[in-house]
Amino acid sequence: MDQPVAMAYETITVEPIAGALGAVIRGPDLSQPLEQQCFAEIHDAFLKHLVIFLEDQDLTPDQLLAFAKRFGPIVNYPFVKDMDGHPGITEIIKTENDTLNFGGLWHSDTTYLPKPPLGSMLYARELPPRGGDTLFANMYLAYETLSEGMKAMLAPLRAVSSASLRDKSEGGARSRIAAQTGRGQNVDQRDMAADHPVVRTHPETGRMALYINCAHSSHFVGMTQEESRPILQFLFEHMSRPEFTCRYRWKVDAVALWDNRCSHHYALNDYQGYRRLMHRVTIEGDTPV
Ligand code: SIN
């Protein structure tokens, strides 16, 4: 399997949090402009570990955006308005009275767009006393552990991602969260669909990753939903095998950045009666191939 070339780090230390993916990076102060060498090392660790965490960061919204912009241009999340005065940052909030959470199922972000995001960044502002962790899963491993027969069958396939499917699978969570916070954007969910290769080649690492997800992928191009369902169901279960995952226990002031091109994430909703507030920034991606 192709692995990114090993790089010796001089400005950061990297502590993996699981066998499959995820690493805490220590050293950088993101409130300061990053030297090119430091950014190159963070970027290398991001490609290698798929999701990185930088803790104890005391950042203004502009400093958070400046760090995100080192990875690429910022794009808006289509269904929720940006924070007042800070275009590019979305507030992901669950209050003491809310029961549904945002992102509470395995997914890669907004794959119903023709160019889904490269990555997404989350900055923890307020956390419950316990719970509210986020799970991540490695889609390179999910692909590499399939049989050669399954890989050959999936190779030519494309799958349709639909924005309305996720809202249904979350029990209308996204629409209700947008309504609860009064920050919904009037986007017609039926209009947002795109098809992408079921197996994509990561544009930076050259590695192959499974690129369907249970939140958005509705069927294979050229097949009905009924015909597609058994294979999709098998793949959704395979992709979330515990050994492909890591779990991050948030700390206030932690920044996470995940690679949407080769990982999935799942926000746990196990903190009823408590508040959780995250600032989220989305980074532009390319057309999956
Ligand atoms: C998301 O899916 O973007 C939210 C993840 C989280 O809140 O942990």
C-alpha cells in the first residue's frame, strides 16, 4: 500500500491516538502566523493521520480562519448561516434543551456537492462535562481490507449522494437544528445531488479510499435504490468496523482537522441536558476521481 513518504519533524511532535487514524500535534501556537516549515510538518501529519488535533489553542475567529486558509479556500456549509461578523465559520450548537445533534451518523461532509470539501475544522468552545466525543474512521483501511473480487466490482461504479437523504436518516435533525437556532438557510435539499466514484484516489497521497457514506449515498449510478441497498449496507457496516476508527475526547480550545477525502466522522449524542458549542470551518475540495 502507498504510504506518504516519512518526514522527520523538527517543529512539532505527533502522538497517534489509535492504530487506525488520529494524532494529537504538539508545539504550534495557531494564534501566531505559522512558519512554512511548521505548516509543512502539520500538513504532512494531516495526510498521514487523516485527522489531527491541536489542543490548548486560544484563538480569535480570524486566527482560526487564518489557520484553515493555509489548507485551501474556505467554503460555506450550505444549510446553516455563518456566524454573525465571521463569514466562513458555522456555529454547531446543541443546547441543554435540544435532543438532536448535528452530524450524529457516519459521514463524509456534503458529498452531494460536485466538489465536496477537502477537510473540515472544528474548534471546541463549550463542552458537556462528559460525552460529546467525535468518532473518526479510516476509509483507506476500509478499501484495502476488501476482497480483490469486491474491489474489482466496485472499481467502475459511481454512487449518487443526495442532501435530502441525510436529513431523513437523522430524523430531520439538520432541518430542526437549523430551525432551533434560527440560523437555517433556505436551500432546497431536493436540488442537491452529485455522483462520485465509489473508490476515489486521494489527490495528495495517491492512495485509494472508499468514498460512499451512509448519510448521503443513496444508490449506484445505473441501479435502483433496491438493487444498490444490499451492497451499500454491507459496505456501510464494513466501513465502521471498530478497528478502522478512533475516538477523540474533546477539550475546550482544541482544534480538529479531518480529511473528508479519506475519512468519515460521527458526532456522539450522549450528553442530553448539557450544552456543546463548536466553531466549524470547511475547506474547499476538488472533483473526486
Ligand atoms: C460534523 O459532522 O461536522 C460535526 C462533528 C462534531 O460536532 O463532532
